[in-house]
Amino acid sequence: MNGAHDLGGMHGLGSIDAEPNEPVFHEEWERRMFGLFIATFAGGHFNVDEFRHAIERMDPAHYLESPYYEHWLHSCETLLVESGAISRKELDARVAKLEKEAK
Amino acid sequence: MPVLKADMVETLVKTGASCRADAKVAPRFRCGERIVVRNINPLHHTRLPRYVRGKRGTVERDRGVFVFPDTNAHGQGHKAQHVYSVRFTGRELWGPQASERDILYLDLWDDYMDPV
């Protein structure tokens, strides 16, 4: 798939800055996302290639503007909805509830 | 459905899940052989970057047999095949303005390549 993820040879995206003493996770939600991935992967919900491809199927503008672990979250959500493990309605309801609590 | 158990976590986090396959499959290429990368533009998942399509390189190392991502991402089976470390010069990939010292190694599956 010739998508926005295939960045090799692209110009104008800025330098790659190595962060000294980079932590494993920058935010607590990234740690939780990693755990969610391990649990759903071990649970047999998808293989690694399906997981990568679901990232590639993200909206390209969103892909380029979102952090690494958000790509993982998007892939998990997409694949769990597609497999029927959760419904889009359940996911939307949960997000709406979290948004309300955060206000 | 399998469930993640506490004693599985350490191994999974440390090593991940290997895509190496047990299948006995004959290699299509040997080390030192010149290859040309197929110019394919599949709508499905692939691990073949655009910038290397149609380029020529040299097989440096046979890494063994692995699951083929292009089929495995779509429920079409493992199609296990050899993966090779293939050497490309910077000039082959990026043209005469690239440094003559630049070399890139890419891991490529059998189905991505043809003999020159």
C-alpha cells in the first residue's frame, strides 16, 4: 500500500532528533497502550502484520500528526471492531464518557 | 480464545513474537547474487519500501525462512519464504548526487525480487 507511512526518501519533514536519556514511555497512557497491545496480541485478536496494516489504513493526515502510540491505539480499536470483539457503538460510548469525565 | 497470563508477559515484552517460520523452503537466491527489486504497487500490506522498487542490489546474507507479511496481513496464510539482507549503493537508490560511500542494507523477502 503506497500510503503516508512509507516515508523513505521524503524531504521537508525536519531532522531526527535523538533524545538523550529517552524514557521508555513519555506519558502514562503510552504505558497503558503497550499493555493493551500485549494483552490483545496474546489474546489472538490479530497478528503483527494485520496490526501494522491497520496503522497504514489510518487517515493519512491524522497518521502524520499523531504520536507513535496513538497509531497503536488506532490499530487496536480498528481490529477489535472489525473482529467483533467490541462494537463501534461501545467504543464511541466509552470515549464520550471519558471526554465528559475529563471536563 | 487465548488469554494473557502473568508468566507470559516478561517473555513477550523482552522478545516479542518472532515471525520466523519452521517450514522447509528452498531459497530462490544465493549470497553474492545480483537481484532487481520488483516494481510492484500492491493495494495491500507490504514491507517493500517504494524507494527501492526497480533498483538493483546484491544478496549479502540469507536470514532464513519467515512468514510473508503481504499475505499474513490479510488472512491469506504464511506463504513462508526466505528473507535476505540485500545491499544497495546510495547512488543506485538516490542517483549521482549521493555519496559513493553510502550503502544501505534492506531485509527483503523472496517474492520482492527477481534475478538480474
